[in-house]
Amino acid sequence: MREVRVQDAVGTVLCHDITEIVRGERKGARFRKGDIIRPEDVPVLLRLGKEHIYVWEDDEDMLHENDAAEVLRELCQNKHMSASAPKEGKIELTATADGVFEINEDAFDAVNEIDDVMIAAIAQHFPVKAGMKLAGMRVIPLVIEKKIMEEVRAAAGDQPLLRILPYKKMKVGVVTTGSEVFHGRIKDTFTPVLDAKLRAFGLQVDEHRLSDDGTEHTRAAIAELLDLGMDMVLCTGGMSVDPDDRTPAAIKATGARIVTYGAPVLPGAMFLLAYYEQGGRQVPIMGLPGCVMYSPATIFDIILPRVIAGSEWTRREIRRLGIGGLCMECRVCHYPVCPFGK
């Protein structure tokens, strides 16, 4: 690639797109990479503010920006993603399935540490829908040394930098605890909220049990749902520190492995997550605090997508939710397009 005066460029091959912006009308490429410059193009280029342009000059040690962007695409694109055509050295990836977006963070950061290349993506563990933009990538200069792109390949490693975990079909059981509901003194208004949240992921409440405040009664209800083959069990009520709130003890009594009881997230501090091993699989059991019933976005909304996608949460990951774990309680909730849980 070499730089030439526009007046001297007739007959040469343009090696980059040139954008024309007309306010309120259009923004797009007036000239494309590969165009051969004609005499009548010279005044147009000058009107676009281009007194010099870059034209092709064979160099076996360099890659054009579009070709380098294709290298980045190869390192990022995975199943359930589509890629745009290179445009002005940039390629974008879009989801083709609903699921949870995941990033190989160490390798991703290692690539972005290399000068003159960049990849920008949406947040780690973001719940995505088909058609949603996932990432954009490009190199900064018009051409880049091939040896730099080899460094990029080495930094990225053998696995794609990005992936989508599609949502799974799951059978969900709910245990509603509380003597006031069990004896019919008040109506259960919690389960309909859970059913609505599950339906957003193509699921529903498949089995529902009521329990009083007794630990053994609640444990037995959870065990019954597990025996029925539920893939997830949600327990509502009895999650605070009051003496008669015994749901955490009941979940522990099933033999489930407690990941956390309590989380640095508001709303949702009294959340419990456990896994029950059954037939070689880990069945998630969640104890949901009352805020899930009335707050638009809580820790349950953060945890749920990854659970449905089959990704197992760790205690450390939940503890790290503290940064970004405070809901701003906006008048109009835009979750998940907000800082909460990011």
C-alpha cells in the first residue's frame, strides 16, 4: 500500500473504502476497496476532503484491514452466530439463537492487549435473543503486518473467544412455603410471577406443591419434585432470618450442596442456590426471597438465564456480583439492558 496524490491516482486500485456523509440524507461508502480510480473520480474525491488516498502496492508481509478482520472473525465466531461482510475493515457478529453469551475472558483480553487490533463485545453472561448484536472487531490501520496477526492467533488459543449457550428445555417444580398459604388464609401470588418469568424462556411451572412452615414438610415437598424428575426446583417464602423461616434448612436437609445462602445483590440478598446430585446431573434448587415477587429485576433474573442454559454458578461468581449488584430502581425498568448484574 502506498499514499498518492488524488490527481496522480487515476488508474490505480483503491485499497480502502471512502465514506460520504450527507447530513440528514445518507452515510455510506462512495468508493469501495478495489475500485479503479477514473479521471471523473478526482473532483469527487477532492470534494470529500481527500487530497491523498492509499492504493494497492503488493507487499507479502502485510494484510489489508478487511483480511485482518477476517482473522479476528475466525477467532471469535462460534456456533449460533452469523457474521457480516467486512465493511471498512469491520466485521460484526449476530446471535442466531436465544441463549447466554459467554466470553473466554483471559484469551479475549490477551488479544486486545496487542496493539492495532480490537474486539468489542456485549457483557459477559448477557442473555441474548436471536438477531442481537454480539461483537464487533477490526484492526486500527488500513494494513497490518502478518506477523502481528500471527501473534493474535497465538494469544487467542485453540478455542473460539466467544460462544452462546442455547437455553435448554427444563421441567420446573415450585414449592410455596408458608402456613398462611398452605391453610388458604391468603392467595399464592408468588407462583404466577415465577411462571411469567419462566415463560419468557419457553418454560413453565410444571409441578407445584404447598408446604407449611415445618422444615420436614418443606423437605418432603422438594424431595417429591426431585423424584418426579424436575430439572429445577424453586422454593418461595421462608427465606429471611425470622425464627419460623425454615426453607434454607429444608433445602439443606434434602442433601443438596449449598453454593450460597446470601448474596451481595440488592434486591435479593437472602437468595439461596444449591445443587442436588441425581443420576449424574446437578439439579439446581433455589430459595427465592420475597423481593422476587414484587421487584422487576432481582438476583433471580441474574441467575436464571445461565441456569436454563446449563451453566453452573460457583460461589465465587456469585460473590463477584457485588460490583454491579445494586439495582438503581429506575422508574421504567430496562433490565437486562442496564448495569445491574454486569
